[in-house]
Amino acid sequence: MASTLREERLRRGWSLTRVTQLTGIAAADLSMLERGLRPAFPGWQRRLARAFGLPAAELFDGGAVAADGGRNCTS
């Protein structure tokens, strides 16, 4: 999970600061999430999936995914 999120972020040339701007998730939390040191809460999964324009299942292949795959996110 963590490496997928980091790989996708780096592939797009996005910094942690950029992802923070898009999601409202603190850069420190994103860093810990990418390193597997923090769980991906369902609300975070939805926000990250929306920011990346991908289903949450593609970013979080090893963790629990929201029932809708993060496609219908409101948070």
C-alpha cells in the first residue's frame, strides 16, 4: 500500500506539500502513511483517491478500502 501511494505521487512529480494542499492531510501524516507507519483511515482513502483520480483500491491494495472504492467521496 505505502509504496503504491508514494510511487504514484512521485510519478506525478508531486511533493508531500502538494498532496497536503489537495487533500487537507498533513504532510507528516502522509509521510508516515507512505512508510506504512500510520493506517489509511477511510476518509483519507477517499480524499487521496479523489486527489489522484484513481479508485482507492489502486492506491491502497493492501488495506481496507471504502465500500465504494473511494469513488463517491464527500470528505
